[in-house]
Amino acid sequence: MKEEKLRASELLEQNVKQIARVQHRSLAQIAKEMGISAPSLTHLLKGNPQLDRIQKIADTLNVPISALFRDVNSIEGVLFVNGVAKIIRSKNDLETISSNQLKVKVGSQLKIGG
């Protein structure tokens, strides 16, 4: 199955919600700190906000703007299995490495920090 790239607005909305969850904050709290209503923040996240509004969201979340547009579903890197480097460019690449080699089950709950 071919994975679709998320649009910038989808990434923005998804990442703001994820960051808010990690910070144990609601969108309503974030909106209040920004000086706007919760519906206004939702409208911003679903629309095409101007750069100054995106910067305000990033500042309120205390993250760089780039964190708001990272594709959290992308995986890229090198995994060493029994001393052999395996290049990982997608979740599919990671899943094709046999679970015997890794001695762990690779599943949808795998999180890779970066």
C-alpha cells in the first residue's frame, strides 16, 4: 500500500494536537494563551494560516516552527542488525526486517525519536 504524503495544513493540525497531548495541554488552553478563542485556533489549524500565526502557535508550544511540519509518520535512518547496516526509508523497510533478526516485534506502536 502506497502511503500518501500529508499536506502542510494536515501536518500542522496533526503535530499541534500531538505536541499539545505530550505537554498535557488542551487546544483550548493553547488558544487562551495565544489570546484567541478555541474555535479560532481550530480554524487556523484547518486553514492556511499566515506565518505570524504559525510562529505564535510555535512560540506558545515552545517549539520551533519546523516541529509543526515534521511528518511524524516518516521513518528514515540506518539500523544495525547483527553488525550489518540496514537502510530504512519507510515503515515497510522496517517491517520487512525479520523479527528473528531484531528479536522484537515491529508493530504500529513503534516510535522513533528524532
